[in-house]
Amino acid sequence: MSEWPQGYGLHILKEVDSTLNEAVRLAPTATGPVWIMAHHQTAARGRRGRAWANPKGNLAATLLMRPPGDPEQAALRSFVAALALYDACVAVTGRAVGLALKWPNDVLLNGGKLAGILLESTGQGRGVSHLAIGVGVNLSEAPGTDRVEAGAVRPVSLLSETGALTTPEDFLTELAVAYAHYETQFMTYGFEPIRTAWLSRAARLGEVITARTATSETVGTFETVDVGGSLVLNTAKGRVSIPAADVYF
């Protein structure tokens, strides 16, 4: 069991509407990065306002921080968080087999969705006053397939796929330690080593995938993630860079 990383605060709540909402409430008085964890959320949410199921025993947490730089740099922390989640899974299971990172913000295990990441920020102009990195991990139980949209990756849990039983508190400690490591790397060396590490763990790299937005659908071979974090596909019409979309296999 790792020790909690120096310089990071911790708030553990029995119940809250959403750890992302709690981050907004804490932001005006927060003096440093702080992890917020809740054993139960009454109004959890995922990307694009979708509901997020959070069965008992799973991890629901948000990291609140005040990042330097512009919104584009802040958004790259979804890759930092993904790497940290990957390492935390390895730490509690002792294995990396079956783990992969799905652009832009999911962790897969044996082809199913194990974890998701959601970033929300506040600020004015080109500045970011606070960044909240929401994380949900299916540790002990996966939501039913009826809770996900058609065509989405099936949910899986760490317990069902690996037999590893861990508490939200213990997993969060490993996650916080890993995040602190990658955050230091990001701040010291920039995005390139994060990008390289992420690509080495990427799901379906070199394969044909589909990227959908609210208004378009692009099918192509997953070539890379560029220096701005955009998905790069080779399509019938040429090379396309996509800054935001949902990916389907």
C-alpha cells in the first residue's frame, strides 16, 4: 500500500450530489490540489451530461486543482489522469494484461469499460482558475448494459475481470500517487512524454475506428494522438484531426 502523496489534500464524504459539484463548492477556499471522494453520489454525471451509474463499492472521486496555463493545456490532463488510472489498476491487481486506454477518456479492461474521466474547468478569458478531474472506476460492480447507450463499450468491473478486491480508499491512494508522478512529469517535460506513454497503452491503435460528434461521423484508421491531444485518423479523404468526439469500435 502506497503512502498518500505530499501536497495533495483529501476529503472523503459519505454522500454528496456529485464530487464534481463538491469541487465547485470547495474551489473558492482551496489552497492546493485536493482529492474529493464520496461513497455515494445522488446526481453523478458523465460526458455530455449523461448519467453515471455508481454502484456501492466503486470509486467516485474528483481532483480539484489550480493549473497554470491555458484551457488547452489544462485539457491535456485527461491523458495524465488516464495514465494514473492505468498504473493504479496495475498496483492493486499486480497485472497489466487486458488494460488499455480509449481516447479520449476511458480505461478498458478485457475490452470492457472499467473507468471514465470527465474534466470541468472554470475561468475567464484564456485563464483557468480551477480544474476538476472527475473519475469513476468500477471496482466491485459494473452497471448493467441497460445503463449505457447503444453501441457503447460494455461496462466491466475490476473484481469480475481480475478477482482483485480493493476498497475505494485504497484504490484512490494508488491513483493519487500515480497522478502526482505524472503531473510532475507533465509540468517538468511537457505533454510529449505523456503522449508517448499514453500511445503505448492505447486501445485499437492502427485499427479502423469510428469517431462521432453531435453533427458528424468519421471512419478511419487510428494513426496517433497529436501534440494537442486530438485524435488523428487516416480516412478515405485523407488525414483528419479530431479534437473532440466519442469513439466506437
